[in-house]
Amino acid sequence: MSLQLRLFGGGNSAAGKLSATNDGNHAIDKSKVLAATNTAVITPTNPGDFGSIRTAPVVPAPKYFDKEQADALKKLAKEKTEGTRHSKKAYKSLGKIEKADATVHKSHRKYEGEVATNELTKLRSNASLAKKLHGLTPGYAHLGMGIDKAENDARTRIDAIKAKLTGGAE
């Protein structure tokens, strides 16, 4: 039977097939592989809400402001300008954190790939040893049969000597 038929089937009996865990199938779920790392992450399928920030309401038409309103808006503008500097720093830091997280994530996936590759190497080695040991079993069986034959031959000779010495009466 060809390897391809054994791996992927071809009308054989269950005895002629590989076990279900080694039949060439996989359990890689594409939806899990491509799932976002967090439900809040913006993706083409989760574009977010396009929210924005607006401190002051939109003035729909031309209007006059009094001194008190103008001073309050000037103070608010100063606060927001200062807040902008802090926000820019914070978002820059968040960006660096994201980049660092992505680097760690990528390194971890590379490591997992190495683990998976090396696991396959180890299992191939185990399979090679198992094949070698199976190949040795006839030799061990032959040795065991030789020991059994020697034991039987010795028992037969001992019984013959006993019979000769005791005159056949035991």
C-alpha cells in the first residue's frame, strides 16, 4: 500500500490505516489563528466606532461672546493645549508599548515554531528507535527459544540421569 493511501485513506480496513492522531489531519483553526488578540483591537471586521473628542460644542452660527465667556474659553484652551502635550506623550508611549508587545509576541511565536519543529524531530527519532526495536524482536525471540530449548534439553538429560540412578522409580 502506498504511503499516500495510508495517510489519506483509500478504502482500507481500519487495521491498515494509521491512527487518527497521525493520519495527516490537523487541528489548526483558521478563525483562531486570525482572531484579534483583544476584542477592542481595530481590524477590518471590527473597525471601531470612529469616535472623536470635542471639548467645546460646535457653534452653529456666528455669535458674539462676552468677556467672561472669552476668558473662560481662553483658560480652557490653555488647559487643553497643555493636555495635548501630555496626551501626545502618552500616546507615543502607548505606541512604543504596542511595538514592544508585538516584538515579544513575534518572538514567542518564533519560539513556538522552534518547539514544534524540534518536537517533530524528537518524535521522528522516537519512531526510528521504535522501528529499530521492532526489527530486533525476531532476534530476541530466537534467543528466547534457544534458551527454552537448552532448558528442555537439560531437563531431559537430568530426568534420564535420575531414571538411571533410581532405576526408573521416583
